[in-house]
Amino acid sequence: MRNDDRSNDERIRPQRQPAAHEAMHDADGESPRQSQAFLGKVLEASLNGLYVYDLKRRANLFINRQYTRLTGYTLADINAMSGPEFFGLFHPEDAARVAGHMARVSTADDGQELEVEYRFRTADGRWIWCLSRDTVFARDADGSVTQFIGTFLDITQRRRGEEALRESEARFRDLVQCANSAIVRWTADGTLTFLNDYAQTLFGWRADEAIGRHVGIFVPEEESSGTDLRGLVQDIVRHPERYVNFVNENVCRDGRRIWMNWTNRAICDGQGRVTEILAIGNDITAQKRAEAALREADRRKDEFLATLAHELRNPLAPIRNAAYVLGRLNVDDERVRWAYELIERQATHLTRLVDDLLDVSRIVRGKATLRMGRVVLGDVVRQAVETVRPALDAKRHRFDARLPAAEVRMQGDSARLAQVIVNLLDNASKYTPEGGHISLEAGVSGTTLEISVRDDGMGMPAELLPRVFDLFQQGERCSDGSGGGLGVGLTLVKSLVEMHGGQVSAESRGRGHGATFRIRLPIERAVPPEADARPASLDTRVAGSGGMPVLLVEDNAAVAASMVGLLELLGYVVRTASSGSEALRVLKDFRPRVVLLDIGLPDEDGYAVARRIRRLPIGQELLIVALTGYGHEDAVRRAAEAGFDRHLAKPVEPDELLELLARTAQKAA
């Protein structure tokens, strides 16, 4: 190829003007040369690259300045190239496409526009993407195309954006397909439109089989037309901006049931209308099975603890009864008194350990309930101090208590509140060396009661304070070996206080500096003290039994013997039976006022026996008391439903039982 010395105006003159052009020029009164000059100016001023290519000469007849700015080549540069050199400017991967495009242009109709995209090497060696749009410019006399005119744009940025988008979409597809979660897309009417590989493997449906079906194929038949699925869709449509979580049981193609945790989000169009729903789900079947196994293990643990408590309480009952009888004997022997006090103290401690184990199991699972009523602070504190007094005396602890002068009343469970104070005092006693000082102080501020238990014992390191109320958390033992325990007492304190709407805290300046535990509880008011209304003494409670007849139904011989010894010592007339059927036979010729009935009998349980006794002619006159090693709320409920008047957990506190019998005897007198 060579340079053409003619001007641009001359070079771009078509070999055969269309008749329409000629008519236009005639109408305007312009010469062809004037028209060509005007056309040249228009082409030069274009913001697009423009060119005229001659197919026969295989040369460019014209390029505008924008062409040169985009490519770096002048017309002289291009025409100085040989044919292969010029076509070498096209990317090798695009050369065939460009050649095919030129072949199509050579056979195009007038006015037909043909497009092609290709890469072109600029004068500085860069590859740019170009979009050319070509149309016929001139023909020979025989009508064959000789020249075409084209415009081209630098679309490099667009192509890079498209490539980046394709790469991003490819990465996203890979991410979706490789995700270890089921990803499903479905329309608002429930039609499936997409399943990733994981979902196909998990549910057993190929994408081409599932797409177009209703999403209900993943839902068990009994639920697929239910309200849950419709409600889910409605919730998503109402709140398209939210992520909606949904856990349900799904069904696979082979009928397997699996549990899925789905996160759903609406896909909206430009007008904000929900068009599809994207759901990402994780198989939590193993988790659900583990939860079921834990529940089963928890149930078995409850059964075990209840059985353990029953088995431990049975031998404790005769020990407590025998110790009580021993303490009532007028034996002036220090060794006997020492033995009585030791047995009573250790039996009481073991009973509390059993109760704490059962309590913490119920409380941490939220199964404990409070028996709310009017509570007087002084009564609760006295009851608690009486309970822990043996432990304080055993280590010769100095103890003092300071209560408000005005009577403090509150709504609460008196037994549970006493248990809180008992556990705090017992904890202080465990971790305070022999001869140490323990104090209890209560004060009122507004409608809040604060109770503090302080000791000058071992104290606690700072790292233990945040965990001191955790289950099974224990501090170090004292040098005398005391301390330790099961690590449940303070957990019970925290749980019971919070159940009463209060808070609990612990403080210590470190090892060797003692500890302070504070509880804060809402109260009603403080009122001036009333006349001293101390509870009746034990002698008053048990006096005047008047030989009241009592039937004891107990299959454990040791428990029965110790109970009989205790009751007969105090003047009660006692008959025994070791089974439900024997108890009914005894009642034919023995008319007791009170029936003490064990629950775990050999022939039928005490609940059934109580119902049968109530159906007897004298059944409604009797006070029936359940004596059982099962002390949980369910046992109390079942006892009430069976017709028992009272429920006492073994080992029964002798004072509690004797007070109940004394009141009954007084009513009967």
C-alpha cells in the first residue's frame, strides 16, 4: 500500500453517488465539491473514530482525527503498511472474526449496519477493544461493494467492566456451588428457580428435576399445605429488608427427614416488588439429635437423682429418728450427748447435700417454683441461724446478727429465702478457720432490702470472683481441711435470689482477707415490731398427744422401727403396715386419726393406696401424710392429686412431724 496524495475530500468521494444524494445537492443548489467539503468537516469533527475502507485497493481512504487520537496512527502510517502488516494490528484471536465481518460487509445491502468487536494494537503497543459499525459507502457499476464507511468506539473500559463482572459472577457461582450450605431460590408463589450443588446432593433432586416444581417438595406432606410455609412467605413479603430465620423439618426425595435452619431474604425488582426469595439452609439434624439425646440424658439424670435421693433418704430417716430419740432420753452421760450431737449434725448436713443436689438440678433447668407468701425477715433469719448453728458451734465461730429495728416484710418463699441465708452462712463457715468471726447484717433503703454476710476467713482471689456463683465452682480448702463441698450452694443462692427479683454479689480483697456476700431484694415496707410471738417450744408442740392413734405404712423396717420408737416415746399409739394391702386390712379394726404413708411400697404405690383409703367410710376423716424420698415438685403435685393432706420428704424433720401431729391431736381433743 502507498500514500494517496489526494485530499481527504477527494479520497472519500464515492465512486457512484446514490440518486438521493444527487437530488439533495440539486435542491440545495450546492456543487458536489461543496457537499464533499461539508461532509469532510462533519467527519473530522466526530467524537467517534471514522474511516472509509476500499475493498478493492485493500486500503483506508480516510480516517478522521479521532481515529488517530484513539489508535496513534495517521492515514499515512496505515497506508504505509502492507496488507499482512495492517491485519496484524488485529488480535490473533479476533482476526478470523474481523475477516468474516468484512466478508459480510461486502455483501451487505444499502443502509444495512453490521457490527463487530475486536482488539486492536495501538501505536504505543497497547491492546484496546473496539466496536466497529460499518455500512456500504460505494458500489461498482455492477453493484458490487467497493467501499464501506465505518465508525468505531474504544470500548476497552466497558469490556474490562464486563470481564470483571463475568469473573465476579463466576466467582459467585463457584462460591454458591461450592458452599457447604443448601442455597435455594424460589418465587413468591413457591416455584423453585435454583438449587446449588449442595442442595441437590442433600435433598436428592437434580436441578433440572426440581426447577419449576413447588418448594413444597422439600416439606413433609403433612405440612406442605400448612400455615407455616404460607406464613413464612407473608412475613418475607411484608418485610423484604429483613433476614427471616426459620427452622423446620424437611423431607428428601428418598423420604429421609432432616432438620434445616433456613435464613431467608427477599429479592426485589427495581420497583421494590418481591420477585423471588433466596433461602440459605444448614443441615442441623445432628444437632437436633444431640439435643434430643441431651434431653433424654437430662431426663435419665433427673430420674437417677430422684432415685439417689430416695435411696439416700431412706437410711437417713431412721438415723435422724434414732438421734432424736437418743437426745430425748434422760441419760446423764457426756459420751451419749456427744454421739447424739455428732449424729444429728452429720445427718442434717447429708440431708442438705441431697436437697441441694436436687434443687440445683431443678433450678438451672427452670423447673423450680416458688411458694410465694407474706414473709417476715426476722423469722427467716432465725430459721436460717438455727439450721447452721451446729456448724458454727462446731468450729467455735463467733457469730453476730444485726437486723433493722422495724419489722421487714416482703413477698417471697420463706423456705427458699431461709435456704439462701443458710447457704451463705454455711459457705462462710466452711471457709473461715476455727475461731473466726462471721456476721450477718440487714438494712433497708427505700423498697430494697440488703443482707450482707461477712467473714474473716480465707477470702478469694480476684480471678475467682466472676465465677464464684457458677455451678460446681469451689474455692481452696482451709488449712484444717474444711471448705470444699459440692460447689452448688452459691449457685442456688444466685438462682433463688434472682427468682425473687433480686441481685447477689461477692467481694473480697484477696486471699486471707475474708469475703462479703450481698443480696438485694425488693420489699414492701418496714413496720414497728409487734409483741414477741415466738413459736411454741418443742415441749409445747408435742405435749398432749393424748394417745392419738397413728397408722404408719412403711416397707423399710429400719425406718418403721425408728419412727415407731420416736412416736411411742411421745405417747402416740402406733400401728404399722409394710404394704398397701396390709394397711387396708389394718384399717378394718383400727381407727387412726393420722396415716403416715410411704410412697414407694412393694405392691402398689402410695398414691394408689391413698385413693383407696379416701374411698373408705372413714377416709375423709383422716389426715393422710405422704412420707417419701421423692421431694421434687412433681411428687408434691401428685401427692395432692391423690388425696394427701401433706407431703414430707425423708428424712422427715422430727420437729416438723411432731408439730403437725400435735396440732392434729389438739383439734381432735
